[in-house]
Amino acid sequence: MSIELIRAHYGFSRAPFGKDIPPQALHPYRGHSEATARISYCIAEKMIGVITGECGSGKTVAARAATSALDASRHTTIYLGTPGVGLRGMYASIVTALGGMPRFHRAALIPQTQELIATEHAERGKSVVLVCDETHLVDAEVLEGLRCLSNDGMDAESRFSMILLGQPTLRRRLHLGSLVALDQRVGLRYQVAPLDLAECGSYISSHLRFAGRADTLFSEDAVALIHQVSRGLPRMVNNLCVQSLVATFSAGKAIVDESAARAAVAEVSAE
Ligand SMILES: Nc1ncnc2c1ncn2[C@@H]1O[C@H](COP(=O)(O)OP(=O)(O)O)[C@@H](O)[C@H]1O
Ligand SMILES: [Mg+2]
């Protein structure tokens, strides 16, 4: 079934429930706003923050919202999105992002990374913001390496901020003995709350509005079922909504009702 047919059926100007939503079109549900505010605070105060939440709860989106609002002449944001690269890979990504050529030996790479972060501040007046995503999958060794970067050797002025994003297991991992030094430096923690029922309704409406439909397209009972099955997790809400739109289109209907939402649930849980 072509996405074009669906678009035409509903009169969407763009495909709804997509990933690429500009910051100003994001839905400010409580979990999103609170996570974004905390990330901004950590950056302003040059702290380490830990943002946890279930898969698809909106962590990466919140970090993107917070960093895209920064004054680019005063911040350099480095996004570390590949958790499996290891300690060398992580340092090398930071060095490369700061315009350096990563030194070969680890013993040289650590001071090089620290120096570049300090230089970025001292010479360009920019403070580095490290966003480490999927941190629940990052090795303890790499986490320890990140902590080293925030070490006392650097003067207070050049300190940088570090935002660790990850699934809820990250919180427990940080409490483990080997990571206690990092855990103690964490200045702020927040667990992203899922959408409640009312937020789920307005979340769906806001995605539809962004796609060009400002009127009511989902019935209340369809929203209630989608909220229940998704447990309020935005990515899951998106998947169920897309499937519901397809089911409604196939049934030749105009409004997404509960039976369409049920068909969507069956589709998604069969995957
Ligand atoms: N504030 C928001 N407004 C609109 N859509 C959102 C918002 N937050 C999350 N989403 C949607 O949910 C999806 C999953 O969010 P994401 O941040 O990738 O989750 P996580 O990083 O927690 O796994 C995004 O691709 C986006 O479509
Ligand atoms: Mg993510």
C-alpha cells in the first residue's frame, strides 16, 4: 500500500508520526519538557546529568531539543551515539569532533582529548557539551574514561557538561561499585515519564497538526486503546497511529475508531 495513497486519503501535507520533527513542532508533554529543562540546566551549570527512560520514551529527542536551543557561538555539542566503539573509539570521536587527529596510544589520547576540550574553551570561548546516547550499553571502561575527562586536573573554568542518556538499567549500573566515582559526580538525574492519557491525545493531535490536519482524526476510544497498549511511550504511539491510519484507510473510513486501533494493535504485536 503506497504511502502516497494514504497521504492523499487524509490530505496530509507530510507523513505523520515521523522522526524528523523540528524543535518548534515537538510536543511539550511533561516528560519531554522536564527532561529538556534539566538537560539545559546541566549544560548551563557544566554538570554531569543522567537522563533515563524506557526505549522510545523521548530521551534523544529531548537532548536534541535542548542542544539545538544553545547559542552555537558559545557551545560545541558532540553527540556520541554509538555505544560499542570502546574507549579508544570514544576518545577518537571527541578528538575528531574538535578538529584534532587522534593520537595512536591511549596514554597520549586521553591528555589530547582533555587539552582539546580545554582549548575549545580557552581559545574559542566555547564549552563542550558531550551527549552520550544509549549509555546503558556502554562498557564500564568507557564510562570510567568519560569520568576521567571531567577530572579535577582541568581548571574550573574549562569544565564541560556531559549528558548520559540511557534505559532505566543505566541508573542501577551506575550504583555498582566500579562506577561509583562517576555516580558521585552526577549532579542531576531524571527519569522521563511516559505520556498520560490526556497527553497521549494531545501528542497524537500535535503530530497530525504537523502533518497538516488540525481537526479530530482519532476517536477517544481509539486514543485510549493506543495509550494503554503503548504504555504512553511516544515511539510506540507513533507505530500504532500509523498502523491505525492504514487500517482506517483500508476500511474506507475517515475517522480512526476503536476497531481500527484494534487492528493496529494486532498488526504491531504480530511483528
Ligand atoms: N516531544 C516530542 N514531540 C513529538 N514527538 C516526539 C517527542 N518526543 C519523542 N517523540 C517521538 O518519539 C520517537 C522516539 O523518541 P526518542 O527520543 O528517539 O526515544 P528514546 O531516545 O527515548 O528511545 C521520536 O522519533 C519521535 O517521533
Ligand atoms: Mg534514543
